[in-house]
Amino acid sequence: MRRWALPLIILLSLGLTLFGLLRPRPDPGTPVTVREVTQGRFAREVSGSALVEAETYTLNFSRSGRVARVGVREGEAVQAGQVLAELEISRERGDLAAAQAQLFALQARLQASRAEAEATRENLRRQLEGAREQLALTRRLFAAGAASRIEVDNQSRQVAQLEGQLESALAQAKAAQRDLQAQLEAQQAQIQSLQRAIAEAQLRAPVAGIVTEVGIKAGESSQSLSGASASAPAGGIRIVRDGSMRVRVRLPEAQALEVRPGMPARVELDALPGQPLVAKVERLSSVAEVQGQGGSAVLPVFLRFTEGAQAVKPGFTGTARVIVLSLPQATLIPLETLVEEGDRSFVWLVDPKTQTVQRRPVTVRARNLTQAAVEGVSPGALVVSLPPQTLKDGARVRYNPPASRAQGS
């Protein structure tokens, strides 16, 4: 009996091992990665390189001199015509006051000369009129034999003398007035020259705007420069006209077709990292541009800042993103979970209880670079990311829960 016991035990052990190896095992499932369907705001953006532009005036004194006063600082708002800075002009002001006083004196002399000439002319006219009447009477008396030829001749000479005096007086008065008028005009020219010198000693804002740069100080000597220019030479004051600050964004033609005036935008400038600025589309250029030789066409789109642009200066560069579509509430899936075959779209929906997948058709409302807004699945559902082509309806899968659920558990 003992001889058979050991072989029997060995035989039973081998049989059990063979049974364990040959019996059918449950399907462990295809390994997949899953993502959770979420709900929230969906936005689609188009982006391009951005350049800040503005209507800029750089003002400089047009004459040399010592700077007496600078009345503005960077960041200050100014009105059109406001005096920004002045050169020392005390000498010019004194000369102007003296010239104006001399002008008033010349005007008084001219007025007195005209009055005197008029009085002289009037007196000579009356004398001439009386002499002519007397001459006419003497001639009538001579014709009647009551006056002599000598009396007629004497009266005629008196009339001729008075006519000569009147003509001479008129000529002298005109000459005197011409001389005074010439002096008056010369004095007015001097006054205008002094007024120009004083005006040139003042920098005035040509438009209302914001001072973005002040390159002069009181007490310094100013070199003679042009009154306004597009560049920013030393010794000038730069002003950006109110309402002229804008952003030029270069968008590929295909993306620009989605853009409309009034659409919201965000601008991120290299000079202001971490400070996105709010803007909106003002207009689209009517003419496309070509990037480089043989490059693709781009369309300039112009944005206006709507808030928080005090630190922005013309010439800043960065990136602008225009929001061409916004859905306040949408069912969202990662783009890599969406499968498309022709004009049909679907996802592989995971059943956590049975660890199986189901092909679920969805309707795509919109998509961006990372997400799709869809209809046909519910928030919180699990869908397969980058599903293998061999996946079929009802197939078992194995996966690790997404990070959001793992943290929640």
C-alpha cells in the first residue's frame, strides 16, 4: 500500500498543475489611458505676433538757449496747446516790451501827423476857395470898368500861390506819413520777430495726449533741433496722442477670416511678462501682406486696449490672441479622445462597472488646439485617450483612474 501512495500523490499533483495551466483565464483587458469629460467655458483663439503702434510726437526747441522750466513729467496727461517747457526769454520779453512801447509812440505820431495834415489841407482849401471867389469878383468888376488889370493879376497870383501851397502841403504830408508808416511796419516786423523768438522758446503740445518721455532738464542748454519728429532724439519731449495707441497683429489669412470687429482679445507683451492686457478688435486691414520673399500671406488686424495699458509704450512687441468663439457652458473632451471617420465623430465611452468600452457618437460644436465642445456624452464620464485601432464595442479595458478622480478618492 505504501508503495502506491507516493506515485499516486505525484500523479495527482501533476494533474492539478496541468489543470491550472490549461483552464481558460478571464480576459485582463486592453490597457488604455482614460480622461474625464468636463463642463465649463470653451474658447477658440487665433494668435499672431503683435506690435504696439501709436501716433507719436517728439518735440524739440527750434532754437538754442538755456532751459528755464520743464512743466511736465513722464506719464502726465497734457492738453493741446499746453506749454511743456520754456527757454530763458527775459531779454526777449524786455525787448518786446520796449518795441511795443515804441510802436504805440509811432502810431500816435502817425495819427497826429494825419490830423495835422488834414487841418493844413482844410485851411489851405478854405483860403484857396476864398481867393478864387475874390478873383471871380475882381474879373467881373474889371469887365464893368470898376477894377484895374493890376488888381486882376494880383488876385490871380494869389490863387496860384495858394494852389502851389496846397499841392506842396499834400506832398509833404504824404511823404511824412509814408516815412512814419515805414517806421511803423519795421517796428511791427521787429515785434513779430521777438514774438516768434518767444514762441520758439516754448514747447507746446500739438495734441492732447500722454507724455511718454522727457529728455530735458531745467538749467541745461538746449541745442537747436527740429520742432517735431518721429524719432526720439535726446533733449526732446515725446507725446502719444490720446486714443491713438493700437496693436497691429499679423494673422494668417485663414485665421483672419474668423475675426470680426469688436471681438475680445488678450495681448501679452515681452516687456510686461505675466501682465496680459485686455483689448478688442478695432478693424481688419483691407490689404494682405506677404511674409518675406515667397512667404505666406498675412492680414494685419488692429486692436485697441480697453483697460490697463498705462505702462504700454509704442514699439513694444509680443503676442496677441483674439477670441473668435466663446461658449460659456459646454461639455468638453480632450481633442485626443475624439475619433473621426469621414463626417462622423465618436468617442470610446468607458463603463467603470464592467470595465468595457462602448462606441458613443458625438456632435462636435467647436474645437480648439486642445479641446472639443461636444454633445452626446455627459460631464464626469470616462473616455479613452488615443484609443487603439483594434478597440471594439464591448471590449474589456484596464486603466488607471484619471488624476482628478485619483485625488478625489
